[in-house]
Amino acid sequence: MPAKTHRLEIRGISEPAKVSKVDFYFQMTGDNESRWLGYTESGQENNLTVVWNDLPQAGVYKIYPVITNKQNQTIKGPEITVTLE
């Protein structure tokens, strides 16, 4: 059986030229360890997409971006909660 994948997208970036890349992380609810999901490099687009390969086991997860700007500064974006079945 092939591995399931999902596409994650950040929409409405107000100043995409200032963004160098976005790393995505996930964390199972109740777990203190975050795991790297993937990244996407920014261009001039207002939307960024990353594909989540090799989904973890079923459960409830927090997903969040870490945004790196052109000056190599990082900021953690807001978390979303997803349920994988």
C-alpha cells in the first residue's frame, strides 16, 4: 500500500519577497517533541505549499510553520490542529 501524502498550504502572505523559506513541524497532542515535516522556499507568490509524505499514525496533531526571512531571522507561526484517521 503506498504511503499517504497531504498537501499543506499557507495562503495570503502579505510580503512574500521578504520570506526566504518556511519549515513545517508537527507534534502529536500530549507529546513534547516536534518533528520536521518539510519545507518550501519562497518566491514571489502569496501562497506556499509543502507535501507531507509518510504520514504518522492516526491521532491528533499540531502543525506549525517556522518562517525564515531574508535576514535569516525566524519566527514561529500559529499552530493548527489536525486529526489523522
